[in-house]
Amino acid sequence: MNHKAHQDQKYIEALVVNNHQLVEEIYQNHAGDIMSLVVKNSGTVNDAKDVFQEALLSLHKQALGGFVLTCPLNAYLKVVCRNIWLNKLKRYKREVVTNWDVEVYEGIADDYEVFAKQEAEDRLIEQNFVKMGGACQKLLRLSWTIKADTNKYYKLKDIAEELGQSYGYVRKKIGECRKKIIALVKEDLGRDEL
């Protein structure tokens, strides 16, 4: 089956020719997402860096073999990194590790639609985020941020302390802001579920 290359194929080619500018873009645009996924799933920032690096090394190896990317790079990296991380978790528990290369490349076509839909929804969230007031943006941004000293997300208590507000006020306002952004996205999607 002949698949058309995705526009992100330029990043695959950048890995082959060692184009520093495009490789840097890969890190800037995708490392944060992978870090968040790994940290949310029992990992540390260092684990996430290792997983991301392993994914890029695997992608480089595939690129040298003529690999053609047929979906967004972000979706592909998420699948690869998810599988790498799951295998690392299995290894920590001394369980049998499956061959993630096979799983990833066989399953990528099936996952593409799911990831494409998620990426479209993520773009809608980003577009609607800028429509919100500065206070909501600040509260939501803090609630989505990982603290450097603990590698964990800010707790409501921490946000309240940082802003000099009460815990109850911050909890109420973050809830209102989340409802507002969800309503804006639902309106754009023209549906009630999210």
C-alpha cells in the first residue's frame, strides 16, 4: 500500500541529514508533551527525557531505512513514546517486555484517526485559550504546569499561595475557567460531549 508522506516528513529528513534547526524544532514542539505524558504516568522528568531521546533514536534508525511519515509527527511520537514508557514500566517490575517496534509500526495506522481528532481538539483549546481573560489564562496555565523542584503539577494550595489568594477562591475560579474553555470548545465543535 502506497501512503502519501505527511507534511511533517521534513522532520524525518532533518534527522537523516542532521539539520540542527529542524531537530531543535522537534524538541521545542514535542518534548513538553512527552514530558507531561510520562510524568502523569508514574515517571520523572529524567525518565521523560530518556523516553523522548530513545524515540528520536528509533525514528532516526527508521529514517535511515527510508521510513515515510504518513501522520502528524506529534501523533507518531506519542505512540512511540507511550510504548517505550510502558515497556520501561514493565522492565521495572521485571515483567516480560514486548517488542515495541512491532507494536508501534503495526498500530500507527489505527491510531492515526484518534490522534488526528485529539490534535484538532487540542488546537481548538489553544485557539479558545487566547480568547479567555488574563486571570483565567494565568490560573489555567499554573494548573497545567509542572513545578521544577518537585516534577509534579501545581496543587491548588500552591497556586493560591503564589497568587496571594485563598484556596477556596482559586478552586472556584479554576473551576469556572475550565467550564468556560470547555463551553467555548464545545461551541466550536458543535457538540455537547468533550
